[in-house]
Amino acid sequence: MSEPHPAMGLRNVSQNVPVFNCIVHVARDADGSITARCANLPELSCTGMTEREVLSKVVNEFKRRTRQFTENGTVIPWIDPPYSRAAEEQTRLIPVHL
């Protein structure tokens, strides 16, 4: 078996790029919309019509906030332990690279 072409390989990522776990609880609301709330960063929730849409919104805001904290040298206000999942929710764990 031949080795993959170098352009097809994985890109090396600098060891200086921070990676954070974004823990998200997702549920379908009575009106059919989806709500996602971040379990480990305060006051971060989004709604939309699809899970993909709300997860994208949550991750974008999570990334914006954590980048702002790290660039300012401010301690990130992690919720530890993270908020618990409600019975109707499912949990998603999303690694986020800044």
C-alpha cells in the first residue's frame, strides 16, 4: 500500500493553539425548535430550527468568548462541575480550537 500524497495528510497544528471542550445540552422544544445550552460556560444558549444551526451558533459564541478571555489574559469563568443534563436533553461534547 502506498503512502498518501503529502497534500492529503493531516495538517500540523501549532502546539500553541488552545483547545477547549464545549459541553452542550440539546433539546427539542414543544414548538419544534431546538435549544442548545452550554453546560460549562455561563449564560450561553441558542435556539434554531435544526441541531446543526444551534450547535454552530453555540460554538461560534463559545469561541468568541474564550478567545476574548485568553487574549485579555482573563481567567475563563468555567462552570465546574458543568450544568447537569435535563431528562429531555442530549449532550454533545465539541472540541473547539481557537
